Amino acid sequence: MYRNSESPRTLSALFLLAALWGCAATGTTTDGAGVAVGAGGAPGATAGTGGTGGASTAIVNDIDLRPIEFEMSSGGGQTCFPSLNDPASPTPNYDQFSPIVGKHCLGTNHQAIQGVQRVAFLGDSVTVGTPNLQHLLSIDNGHFWRNKLADWLIGKFGVNKGNDLDYGLWRTYDYFSGKGGKVKSGALWNCSKWGGRTDDLLEGGKQLAECFPSYPAKGADEVTLVVFTLGGNDISAMTKKGVDAPADEVNAGYPAAWQIAKDTIFHLENGLKWLKDPAMFPNGVYVVFANPFEFTDGTGKTDACVPQSVLDVPGIGKFDLSKLNVNMAELAGFKPWAKPEIQAKIVLWMLEEYMRLAVKYQVDLVWMLENFCGHGYVATGPNADPKAVCYLGPDAELWFDDTCTHPNDAGHGAIFNMFRAVIEE
């Protein structure tokens, strides 16, 4: 394993554009100094007596349980995203928080995760899993990243999956509630929901209360791992608020849009604060969460994908994807903000706040946004734009499905690899 705290790793992270579905903006970049590399270890996260990972060389449900190895560049410090190190493009200044960066460049490395006995999946539709033209049925779910991760955790740590019937239902989703087919199977919990936002952790959808029945007095006695994707729906709401802003709101600097952004971070921090309270999980808790991706590869060209809005699901009939709490027609038609530079400032602030919280609470952040850049609808395929900031070459694979905003098979596989790598290091 690569460990070299004397060679700081620089990070030039991608600017999301001015929102998940916004417009381009300009600004300055960070100088990239001061990001440490090394082994993590969250204070207060005492490992318990979970599975020992004896099956670490096995193949379980087509999941290779052997540790992932990453080749490192020679010489001094490494830049995680060199193609994004463009002074003309605004990037989040993560370095100001001095995060420990994983050698894989897929996220941070603040925790030495071991002995996991209980797992809780929280979040939005990216975690739940969704139908698309290739996978219409809820039982066709082997490609979902959460199911791949669950299989790997079962093999890696010996997490109890429950009986086969319960586990099979747990892996599905319900078309009508937008939630998983079963909340609990053995020591695996899934409380994510389509349309989830950060306020659904403690309020709204009450995901923490559902996954931890003794909430708020206590979390769990078992060594617990919590994973989630959240933020995409919050940024969408913020973006729409800016699009619809009247002149006085624009002239005032978009206070309503700023409030949505601040509320997003406020609720996220409250959730992390409860999770990392040592009294809630006396034997330790680990948290790994991702920042939200977008499908335009940093260009703002929302017309690059025309979303499939209705699916014909066998046994269900016509299924309107607005049930995912995404207005598909509106998504493709977002207009630019009158002052896109403020939109840029808001989103940059939100991305930096994700990192601030990861460092403050010594949890780990997966760079889903940065690593999906170059795998969207602008930088892939026969009409790929080689001038796109994230263009990775003619062989880059598309990671989004026909809804535009959810991962396809390759995207789910990529998310699984990101979470696995961050958990494993």
C-alpha cells in the first residue's frame, strides 16, 4: 500500500459547471498545495468483532474480493485530476481543509474501516436504483452499485445478509413508494428513497430513524458502516430557484437560492453530527458519502441528453419517471441564470462544504463528481466534444442511462468501485 506523507498530493477538482444542470462560468483555481496522503483512522471509531474477511481471495456473486491495487506515478507529489488543472476553470479549493487523499484518487482516506457488522444505505435514487430501458424490472438489479457493494461487504467482512428471500427483496425497489423492496435483511439496511435530499436524513423522510430504530437516543451496538449519495436533488432545487428568480432577487445576489444551498449543508451536517456522536455507536461507526455527479461533462449543454420520460414496464404498465421526483422535461430545459457567476459561487461553496464536513467529522468523501466527468453525454460517443474540459479520449465509456441523471450499468460499476476503494484503503 502506498504511504508517503512527505509527498503531498495535489488535487485539481472539477467545477460542476454552475450547478448539476446549469450554465458555464469562469473563475480561479486553487494552487493545490497541502493535501496529505496517508492512512486514515477516525477518532472514536473503535473496531469491533465483525467478520474477519477470510474470503478476501474469493469470487462471490461475480465480485472479486481481492484488494484493489493502484499504480502510482513516479517522482514527487501526484495530481489526481491533471486534465482538470485549468486556471481558466473554477475548481473547489479542497486543500484549505487539509484532507487525507486516497492513493486511488477516488476520494479521501480518513478512516481505517474494519470489523464491519452492520451496514446502512441512505440517500436518493442513485442509491435505491432505478428502472431504465435496459432494466425495466425491479428484480433485474444485479448491476446496482448498492447491491454490488452489499455482496462485497458480505464477503469482505462477513456481514449477515439474512435469508435468501429477504435478501432478494432487499435488493429490489418499489415502483410506487420509490424505496427499496425491503428495509432490512439480516444486518443490511436500506432507507434511501427516490428524490431524497439532505433534510431526509433527520427530518422529511427520516432515513436515520428508519435505519436505526432506537433513534435519536442511540444508533446501534454493532460496528456500523453508513454509505449514501445525496445532494443532486438539492442542487437541482437550488438551480431552479435561480432560473425562476425575479429581477429583485437577482440584484440581491439570489438570497433564496443561497438559502437552499445553506439548508442543504445544514441538514447534511446535522446528520453527520448525530452519526459521529460516540454515544450513538459505542463500538464505532464509519461513514462514506459521495458528492453529486452531472451528465454534461462540465459544459452545461443540457440538450446533450434527451431524457426518456416514460417506460413501459411489464406488469406495471406505463411508468412516468417523474415518480423519481425529477421533472424530465424541465431538466432538459433549464435556462441560464441571469448572473451565472453567482451560481458558480454557490455550487463551489457547496462542494467545498462537503469536504469541510468530511474532514471535520473524519468521515470519507467519494469524488463521484470528479470521476464521472468525462463519462457524460458531451464527452463520449460519436459526437463527443474533444474540447470539453473532461474529455478523456475517443474510447471513454458513457456512465449515464437514458434518464440522463442516473447511472447505467457501467456507471453503477464505477460507483461500486469508488465506494469499495475508499472503504478498502
